[in-house]
Amino acid sequence: MASMVPTAAQLRWQELGLGVFVHFGVNTFAGLEWSDGTLPGASFDPSGFDADNWVAAAQAAGARYLVLTAKHHDGFCLWPTETTGYSVAASPWRDGRGDMVLEVSRACARAGMGFGLYLSPWDRNAACYGDPEEYDDFYVRQLTELCTGYGPLMELWFDGAGSDGRSYDWDRIAAVVRQHQPEAMIFNMGHPTIRWVGNEDGLAGDPVQYVVAHTDNDQYTDVATGLGSPAYLPPECDVSIRRGWFWNAGDEAKSVEHLLAIFYRSVGMGANLLLNLAPDRRGLIPEADRRTVDAWRAELDRRFSGRVEAVVEHDGGGATLTLPERVEFTHVELVEELAGGQHITRHAVSVDGREVAAGRTVGIRRIHQVEPTSGGRLRVDFSGAGARLASACVYVGDPAAAVPRLPEGYTAPTAAPEGGAEPEGGIG
């Protein structure tokens, strides 16, 4: 039976908060978001590839883990798999002897960064895809290679693209993960331990429910997968720094304000954020994108400067937060006690009898940007049987920092980009 309380591994993953996604493959060299498995492997040639460059950009963003597209929907593999010739072994990169998954995994290990892998179930190159039983064997072999050859994995990302109406042997797939990577989070499909938030805008709503009875499959359909019974599945918000997931010469990074608004609406709501960075054809993070990452992180650091921890004292209806001294602050951060599950359903924060912030769920972290407020004691009233806070703090920040706004009318693409193959649905 599914659990309604988190495992220690789930809580560790939630505490990480921010990760970086990396989409890279043959699509990068064709200027496509989607391809059909017929692009030549010989087109893959990132002559300037540097895994440390990717990890350095992730670190600059403040990310704690990195997820790499080991195989996207086109079927091209970034490691020299024994299952297919459609891989880096068929490319001129490293004279056909390279292993990009290995190089990125080692760069993450050197930096102390968690490493995860995306392995698309939908494979538009595999000749056996039309035979479900044969393809299940093929996919399990690929997953086993990845789970046994690249050290500890933080997360395994199973994308719903193209899989509407298709069944996979998720029991066998989950057994491979449990045997070889028992601490890894399983994203959204099969036997998930974390779920997709339900959009590619990087935004969570309020409430952010950790216990759910189904997961949404993709960006393009209304298909959802029932879990049989409610389970503790915290959400991950995926969004690209650009409009597209793969690098394209005609695309550019979102504004710093847009990325700030995403942060408040994801990490600040109690979800994890997976921000995609798209290496260019050199195999490097574009310099302009790196400058945007640096500016975004600098602004976050400015806003969340001057952290002051509070002493939390509970009573029947909530908690009193006592600061070491009276201080003017611009943000309040609440952390719920989650070992026994998520319980807070509503909360309100007041100072000297004046409400300064309110919302529904709290979860692993709830961040409120408030009008500059001076106080030494805060009151948090909340509802929910068994609800408790684990910790709380305020940030002095910058009183002049405005609330960031999302661009009016912006949504992630919900159809195949022009020039790409027509999708059958999918997340990334």
C-alpha cells in the first residue's frame, strides 16, 4: 500500500529545492525540439564539450542536483550502450569512444552535486518499439546499464511523452531501480516517488499537496495515471531558462524577473524547481545564458540576505516565532514538520496583530515576500490536525525589492515546435 508519509530519501530530495535539467543530444545539432529517430548519429559532435562547464553553471544557479537527458524521445543515447548503435559510439565525438553520461557524472561527483538521469520510455529509433514485450526487455537493459555504471543517482526521470495508450512493464522497471538505486527518486511514471507539477511553466499553485491519488502525464493531453491509493508524492516544477528545451540559435533566455517569479511560485511554494539549461553545439552553456543565471542568483542572494532564525513555540492554534531582537524584514520562511506527513491546510502570519501574509499549504518551505515589516515576534495561526512547524526564519533582504511579475500571457509551448516532428504528447 502506498504511504502517506515521506521516506527519509523523499525528505532529503525535497530539502535540495533546486536542480538543473540539461537537454542535449542530436536535436541540438538540428535545431529541433522533437526529432523522429532518423537524424544521423554522425551529426553529434560537440567539439568543445566540458562537463565541468555545465556543473559550474548549475552551481552558480544554486542548484543541488543535475538531471541529464541520457536518452530523449529520438532514441539517441549519450552513453555507449550495448542495446543500440544509435549512440555516441556512432558519432565523431571523442572518435566514437566517448561517454557523456560518465563525464557528467564524474563532474557532478567532483562538485558534490547530486546526479540524475532522464531515460525516455518513448523511443522513436528503436526497431523493437512496436513489440511491447521486446521493447520492455530493451528498455530494462538500458536502465540497468545506467543504474549500474554511473555511481549513485539522485533521480530517474521517466517522461510521459508519446506514451498515451502504451503500457510498459513498470514492475520490472521499478525493480531495477530498487535493486541498484534504492535512494533515487522516481519521477512521475510507473512507481513514482515524486511527481510532475502539471505544467512546463515552472509554477506550483496553492495548495501544493504532497499526498495525491494520480499523476498528470504530459503537457499536451489531459491524461492522468491513477495510483490505486493516495501516496506521498511531492512535486517537481520543470521549466527551461529558454522557451525551448534544446538549444536553438533563435531562442534566448527568460528575463531575470521572469525567473525570480518562477522561483517564488515553485521553491517558495514548497515544490522543487528543475531549471533547464541548454548547452549549444560546442557542448557549452551559452555565455549569455550563464550571465542570466549569474544575475538571477545574485538577485536571489540579495533578496534572501540577512537570515534571522526564530525560536518556534507551539500552542493550540499555531505558533509564536521569537527573533533574537527586533528587526526589519522583507521575507518570512516557514518549514513544516513533515516526518508524520503534511498537515497544514491554511496559515496566516501576523506581527503586532496585523496580518502580513497568508496562504494554504506550507510543506518543506513556504516563502512569503512581505512589505518591509519591523518586529521581534511573529504569530503564525494554522489549521490542520497534527500540524506543526519544524523551523522558521525571516530575511532582512532589500526593502526596495519589488514583487517579481510573470510576463502577461506567457505559457510554455503546448504543440510541436515548427519544424519538429509532430508529438504524441509529452513533458520535455
